[in-house]
Amino acid sequence: MLHLKLGRVGCLLTRRAMVALTDSGARLSTHGHHEVSDQLDMSQPIYSDRPDTPLPDRPWKDVLDATDKSLKQKEKGPWSALSKEEKIALYRLKFNHTYPEMKRPSQEWKTVIGGMFFVFGFTGLVVFWQGLYVYPPQPPTFGEDWQAKQVQRMLDMRINPIEGFSAKWDYEKKQWK
Amino acid sequence: MCLEQYIIFTTYNNHVDVFSKIICMMFLYVHFSGARMVLLPRAPLASRCYSHSKVETDEEFDARWVTYFSKPDIDAWELKKGMNTLIGYDLVPEPKIVDSALRACRRLNDLASAIRILEAVKDKSGPHKDIYPYLIQELKPTLTELGISTPEELGMDKL
């Protein structure tokens, strides 16, 4: 589904949606073996940044180079010996985004509302076209003359003379009250 | 109602693509544009039926979790499982539970997870901004003892 949508090009909406899509979801980090395809290997533990899951199934960075390994060794000792930068580096080895980063607001709502209005507008055009090309001609009873004669007939018949239609007509002055 | 639905929608549908969101938002809009919002009937508190099993007290709950994290040979999986479960509950863990978890991190030589736990409990407090400072205040002795810096001290609480 993801790849199907990503394949479509041309529409501004799709482009904005692509930007929105690539922000979310689990991402591949530096992994040991070279991934042939872009697909996530669902048989392995997957990393995810989720506020409701503080400790994901695997660390962000699996493959550690020499500096990372030495830092990990230092982590086994007293943590007060670590500098702030080292602590941040250790955090970034294990996790991708911090909580504020994972909870940062996205601009996706603009795409959603914009898309909604676009669809409403398109529907409006469809409805307008329908009115021109699909609807049958209006019955004669809608015409100005017919309507006037209809009103006169209703008044002559004294339709609702007490509280309704004819009650609003002044029969002496021959005008609406 | 529309805004709530949208917020809930977007929070729990990280992997739903934008197009589905547009279509569903429109359904919601059409549904509520009738302006006929029926209040959901709620059972009055007095008549709520509890099951007859024993209800765990807060102290028992706390003690259970402190014991869980206090296991001397706790492994990484157990720490992960415990924290994820704890954060799944509708509560902010007591300082003693967090303390126990932080010490478990120390035994596992995992500073990153310790900082992550602090971030997580801050997130759990939600709009109640006074819970996290209280938690840190209670945990200060442990934090200094183990050498754990808070996310604020590391500048990681900002974007």
C-alpha cells in the first residue's frame, strides 16, 4: 500500500502526502548486513519511536564502530565519569528521537484539510456539471407566469384564510399585508 | 467533537496514509454536520458493578513493581517489558518504582534507558506539569548517586 502510493507522481497532494508519509513509521538504521530491498525485515526486532513504548525492541544503532564500543565500555563504569556529550552520544546510540522530537507537531493537518476542501470543490464542480448536463428540463410549473397564476388561484380559493397563506393577503387593497 | 476525533485519529494512526485520513475526516464532518449530537448515556457512578475479586491497593501495586525491577539479575528484556507495560498503565509511576527501574538500568550498564525512563514518566504526566518536578525532586539522591543526568540537564527536553 505504501509503495503503491509512493509510485504515483504529478499531483501536489501526493507530493505533500509523500512528505508526510516519510516522517512517520519505523525506520531502518545502520544495520549489519546490506539490505537488498527497502522492505523492513519483519522477522527481526524492529526499532520504533513511540511515546507509549519507551524502550523499543532493539537499539537504534546496532553496528558500533571503535569509538562507540569504547564509549560502551566506559558506560560500564560510574556514570558520573561521563561528560554531557558522552551521555548524549550514548542516548543517541540507543534511541533515534527524543520524546520532544517524536512528539513534534507535523504539518500534516494542512494537507488533510486542504485535501478535504479540494474534494469538496471537485464535488461542487461535479454537481454543477450535473445541473447542466444531467438534469431534465425544468417543469413549466416553475415559470414566473405560472407561479403568479398559481398564487392568484390560491388566493381565490382562500387557502388558509385564518392564519396561513390568504390571511397574509389584504383583499381590499389587493396587496400583501 | 470533530477536533477530538481528529486528535485521537492522528495519534493512534501513525501508519495510516494521508488519503485515508482525508476520506475519514470527511465522513466525520458529514456525520457531525447534522448537528444532532446525542450525548452518550453514562451509567451513574453509584450503580457501577465491580467484580467480586480482591482489588489490589496502590501500595500493593507499587510494591509489586518495585520488586519486579529490584531483581538483582534482571535482564534487558525484562527491563524493557516492565517499562513498556508500566507506561501502558493509566498512571504516573511512583518515585520508588522509577528509582527501582533506574537502579535496574545501572545493573544493566544502560544509561540511555535511564534517561529514556525519565522522559517517559514526564510524558505520562501529560498536562499536569507539577508531577515531573516532584518526581525529579524525589529522585534527586538516586540521580546524583548513580550519575544520571536528567534530559533537561543534557538539553534534550527542547526540540
